[in-house]
Amino acid sequence: IVLGLEPTGHYWFCLATWMISNGISVVQVNPYAVKQTKEVEDNSQLKDDTKDPKLIANLVKDGNFGMPYLPEKLYAELRRLSMFRDQLNEDRIRSINRMHREMKIYFPEYKDALGKVDGTFSLELLKQAPFPEDLTALGEDG
């Protein structure tokens, strides 16, 4: 038995690990190859879960596959942590971009008056005065 998988996202990983640990051969079919084959067969790019398994099986039968790399032990942990770090960094960037958007809407003059919105000074100032009227009130008190 040879199991051919299209490695999309993380969905294939656990199945492949289990199959390999139980002595079943696992190969990967490039998602781009599946897409190209689909276009050639019926001139359609539409995803069809009833059609894809047949396409993947034919690609495996024809030898159009690669061997999966499944890191073990320390390497598996490093890979997982590296992917987690990348995800956290993407989340951080997304949050900063949201903050920039909101500041441009609610406090458009902030950047010109006080500089970098996500800098240390700005973040501390925004804790004390999150809205323009709060900043004005701080100035009147001091």
C-alpha cells in the first residue's frame, strides 16, 4: 500500500506520521501538480473533493510524487516552535496594522504630532490618554 497525500496545511501531518509508524508507505503529491492535472483533464480549476482523490492516485501511479520529510524528536519540536513563532509574529504585525488603521480614523493628527504610533513613548502615552480629548485634558492638568 502506498498512500498519496496532497500536503495542504497541517491536516496531512498526523495521518502521515501514523501511517509511516505503522509501516505504510506515504508519498506527497504537489498541490500545484494536482491543480495543473485538474485543468488538463476537464479545463476547470474548481476544487472537487470527489475528483481530487482520483487525480492524486493517478499522479502517484505515474510517479509524480515526493517523499515527505517528517522531523523527529528535537527537530520536530524545533519545527513546531519555529512555526508557532512565525504565527505569533504574524499576529503581532496584524495587531499593529489594526492599531495604525484605528489611529488614522480616530486620531489622524497623532503621527504628525507625536511620531511613531507603535513606539514605546506612544504606547505609554496612549495608556494615559487613548483619545484626543484625553490628551487635551492631560495638558490642562499638567
